[in-house]
Amino acid sequence: MPQQQSIAGRYDLLEPLANGGMGDVWRGYDTVLDRPVAVKRIRPQAVADSPQLAEEFVKRFRREARITARIQHPGVPQVYDAVLDDSYERLFLVMELVDGMPLSAYIRPDRMLPVSWAVAVAAQVATVLSHAHEVPVVHRDLKPSNVLVARDGTVKVLDFGIAAILRTDVTKLTATGSPVGTYQYMAPEQVRGGRISPQTDLYALGCVLHELLGGRVLFSADSEYMVMYQHVNAAPTPLRVLRPEVPKALEDLVLHLLLKSPEARPADVQEVYERLRPFLPPPGESPAPGDTGPAGVPDPTGIFRDPYAPRARAGARRAAGTTIDPRTGPPAPVPVPVPAQLREEIDEAYAHSEALLEEERFAQAAEVLGEVVEPAARVLGAESKKVLALRKNRAAIQLLGGDYRAALPEFDALADAYARTDGPTGASARACRAQAARCRAELGQATDALIALRGLLEVVRTVDSDLSEEAVELRRDIGMLLLAQGQAAEADRILRPLHDDLCVVFGPGDEMSEEVAEALALIRLGLDGPDA
């Protein structure tokens, strides 16, 4: 790429800064806002390897860039723009330019980093993840080369959303049957091709912290396959075996982060931060000699000497625009004629929302519907069909846009409302409970999600065929969740007959047939060991 090339008529590319597996990073300049920027160009072959058609890739690229841009934290370089040229071959993310060095530059087996230095880095990464998981955004590719230490000691976490854009978290099979991905830091559920959740980032953080304190990667072997096999089956080396001065409580935390089951790991990143806190310098304390790393290296402990904390946990959220007491419920709804003006406002809201969805502006599309929920509820009643339909559409848009934390309580409330109005086994109540379960799965609550999905499947089997669209989707979701949890034999028991049914009814080339076939191929690899 020649120097001084311009993209989108406003960003000048001045000089290359770094090369990575996914693309090149350039120092650039925004000629409109008169500021320096970093420009990441995604490699064309990364796009060519995408399983989606080019148009679908463009949609995913823009969607993930928008979601990433919601993370407001000083430890995340802000995404300013997403630029794609007409050929879909040159893809760019324009971001905040950060002056610093990647964490990988400081890891050496012959020069151990101070414990306080490593803990300060991990704690700063934890504060970043606390904000990202609230969006919610899962990084999916946390590793030392994606963590940068700025000159003032601030830790920056790079490449949020890039793995999601390229779907590199999903282990695909090559022509030789070998899984591909960032294998040194892949959680067991990633190796299996299972569902990604915030606990996936916690595992990767455990890998990084183990490497910072131990001076070497968690697992190593002659092949990528064997490293991934170890992530699924092998016990990590306790840090105090490698380095006796590491505090026992810190070793315990790292081992907790590295547990194989996602739900066995710490509950959330805030818990991780609290357990790191005792090893951080207190406010106002001066660093001891050698406590901040080699001479000339940025000091990540400084921010804790003048500290800031991670974002507070979000409390239980009540669905916006509702006043329903879930214990008692509202009075039985009485049909009310829809005034002409309100009908017009609702129609306009749907039309506006659909137009925004065409542009994949999910947050705004949900907000447009939300603006008419409260006035419609006042006139028609909180559980009138039109009000429930508005809320259901809004929740579906939130789910589609990846805002699972907002969608989950709304789907729960809607399921209860539909159970009261249409019966607990009615189609609308079932659909909302299924969507709530999917939100829980996306948020890492796999056990609760499996209980809900299995219960729903039993209900569906009593009122419809095992090959109905609803039943097939539930069977697929249950099997995939089991696979992500390491229950390969149980997942095989669910997915194998499902694949047979899909091939008969829809054919082996159907999208879901291929998805289930790929999961069965992963099970056959035996990554969970001979006893799985």
C-alpha cells in the first residue's frame, strides 16, 4: 500500500505501524477533524475465508463496528469509522491512535515481571472487560498482542469486535480436518466451536495472567491440535510450581479462571477485580524499587496509586415502559378501541423502525418502538395485544442487535404476560421464553438456559411435531449448548438424530443441516478426551 494513500476521501495513510494475523495497522490522519488516527486494514484473504457472502460480511462488519463503538472506557481505543470500498476487498476500521507497546513485548522467560506489574495489567484489563460485558461485547480474542501498555501506564485492549466480524472464535474445519483459530488462548468452549460468553474472556484473561507471571504460554506442544487438546483436557501448571513467590491466593484465582467449564469460572469480571485488589498498591503509596518493571518500561501500577474502579454491576432492570407487578399481574385486559391518532402513531413507529432496521441501526429502531409503548399502554392497557406486540418487537430488535441484557428481562416479562392472556403453553408465551433462554445462553447462564429450553421442548412435543420449526430450533440450541459445556456425548445424542431429521426434511445442504453436521464433526475430533 503506497504511503499517503487516502481512503473515504478523508483519511490519509502515512506509515505502517504493525502487522498482524488479521491485518495491518497504519498511522493515519483524519483531514476533516484534523487529528491523528490509527487505521486497521483487514486482510483481503480474511474476507475471502469468511463463510458468508460478501454482502453478509459487510453487514456483520458494520454491525460489530457499531457495537464496539458503544464501549466507553479509556482502556478501549475508540472506533471512529468503518470504511469498506466498493469491491469489498479493502476493509478499514478507523480508531483512536495509541502510543505504546504490546504486552507481548514485555514477556520473557529469563526476566520475570514483578507480581504487582502483572496484577496491575490484569486489573486494568478487568475494568475494560467490565464495561464491554455490560454492552454486552465479548472480546473473543484476548491475548498479549491485543493488550497495549501506553506510555503513562494505561492499558489499552485492542481489536474488540474484530474476531466477531471475522468469526474467528468459531472453530472451523479445514480440508485436512484441523481446527483453526488463535489456539494459545482459546477457551475450551471455543475449541469445541460452542457458544461464546463473558466467561470465555475470563479464561483468556487467566491465560494472559498466567503467562505474565510464569514467563511462558500456558500450554505448548508440537501442533496446534495438541495445544487445543490441552486447553480442553489438561490441567494448567500451578504458578507457584514455576515461581514460588507468587501469592497462593493469586495462584488460586488464575486456576479458577482456567477451569474448563465456563460456569465454574468466576461469576463475572467484577469478582476477578476484587480478588486482584489485595495485590494492587494502595492509593498514595510510592513504588518500591523494582516493583514497576524494568527501567524505561511504562508503569501500569500508577493508575492504582491514583485509582479508578470498574463499572458497577448493573442492578435488575425493569423493562422500560411497563408498570406490571410480576407477583400479582394487572387486572384482566378489556379490549379497548384504538383511537385513530394512536393507531397512526403506532403505524408510523413500525414504519420508522423498519426503515432503521434496513440500515442496521438496531438501538435506534428499538428506541422508536419504545417511545409509543407507554402512551399505548395508558390508552389500551398494559397487556393489550397491540402493546404486547410493540414490546415483543422491541425486544426482538434488542436481541438482534446484541443487547441481550436489555432483551432478557423484557422477554421474561412478556412470557409472563402472554401466559396470563393466552395461557402458559400458548405460542406467544413459548416464543418469549425461548428468546429469554437464548439471551441467558449469550450471557453465559448456560445451566438456566438449558433447563428452560428442555422444558419448552417437552411442551412443544405435546402440541406439535418433533420436526416443527419450533422443535427443531430448540433441539439445535440444546445440542449446541451441551457441546459448549463439554458434554460431548450428550450433545451427540441430541444432534445426531436431529441431523438425520434435517437431512430428510430439508436436505443436507440446508443451513441448519450444515451447522449441525459441523458440530458433529467437532465431536468426532475427540477434543474432550476418550471419556467424553
